[in-house]
Amino acid sequence: MVRSILLRGFDQDIANKIGEYMEEHGINFIREFVPIKVEQIEEGTPGRLKVTAKSTTGNQIIEGEYNTVLLAIGRDPCTRKIGLDKVGVKINEKTGKIPVNDEEQTNVPYIYAVGDILQDKLELTPVAIQAGRLLVQRLYAGATSKCDYLNVPTTVFTPLEYGACGYSEETAVEKFGAENIEVYHSHFWPLEWTVPSRDNNKCYAKIICNIQDKERIIGFHVLGPNAGEITQGFAAAMKCGVTKEQLDSTVGIHPVCAEVCI
């Protein structure tokens, strides 16, 4: 059951390809509905559960029976009852998240925040660890490095694995203008899928380049086996400012999935 869109915040071209792949493999998406009631009909393993759901675009109500119901409810920052108001730290009243500057500093200069409670930042454990480590080094070791919240590699472990780093295509267009970005993309067929003739042309990769900055790569997206492993390496190159020309001059390893990005 999908409240609105798949993988909000991620590249929607990729998100839709993931949805199509899952539907082709037997997943039925009930779109623009949210559950409002779950009732147990029958105990057992598996038992039976009746789910009542309401449309997010109207008043339509639907019902269905299932063996298992998993609620992906997200996370709550839980910042409203820890005394932040007593020391003057501002929070987003709607979400409970904490606005900070580029040094993780709140509106109270001697109070800092890191991790998933930050407003408009990524909710990823490695990001929280990195931000905390860099903050301690700045406070106590004279360092100046700040956490890069943009070039962060991440992977969505959907049935067709998705790795991403940098801007989505939508965000890149919004920030730089469609006339200033170039998107290179390709479908590919992993070698290990060719023998059983499995899902030809379902895997996909694209890079997003900033034309005004020597076609520097500002977005990397790959959909296929071991996408996370592929993305980790390209993320290091993006941190170094890799351009499309430099990528083109790199010799690919044959026959691996990452070769399609070279």
C-alpha cells in the first residue's frame, strides 16, 4: 500500500523502474491509500487480518484480508519532551526535527545536534557517525572539516538493488536548470542474468553532469545486482570532483555491472 509515491526523496525515474520491476514479479501495489484499521479475524501461524484503508485523494474505503501486515511507519525524533525548550533550542514544531547550521550548531551556540533528528538531512547511520566524528575533531582537535551531506552514497535494498550518490535528476534540474545539466543513461544486462535469460534490459544506470563545471558528475544512480558495492567506489570519485571526461578515460573491467558507468 503506497500513500503517495515510491521512494520519496530519491530519483523518481529510478523509483518508477523499481515499482515496474516489482509489479512484473507479482507485487500488487495499492496506490494512494493508507490503512486506518487492522482487525484480527483468525489466530494462527499464519492467521488472518482484515485491513481497512482510506483513499488519500477522496473518501473511498477498501477492505482486504491478509496473513501478515507490516507497517512502515517511519521515525519520530522524540525531541519535544527532553527539555530543549528550557535551554532555548528551537525545533521544527511540525516534525520535531532540529535546524542546524553547516557545523551541526543549533540556535544555541554551545548546543550541537547530529543524526536523524536534524532537519533536511539524511537519516542514515553512517552519516550520523561521520558527522559526530567530524564535530568532535572540530571542537577538540582544531580540525575544520565539515560533514558533506550531499555526496553521500546510499543503497535501497529493493528486489532490484538501487545505489545512489549526489543529486537526483529532479533536484539537479531544480538547482542548476535543465539547460545546465546533461544526463547520460543506459540499460544493461548483467552477465549472470544472461545464461538463464533473466530480465533483459531491466538494470539501469545514469549519471547527471553539471555542464557549467566541465561536466562534473553531480548525481550517480545504478539499478542492478550489487548496486551498493558499485556506488561506494563511484562516491569516492565524486568526492574528488570526477568529470564525465575522466570517467570516459577510465578503462572498464569486463564483464562486470560497473562497466556500464565507464
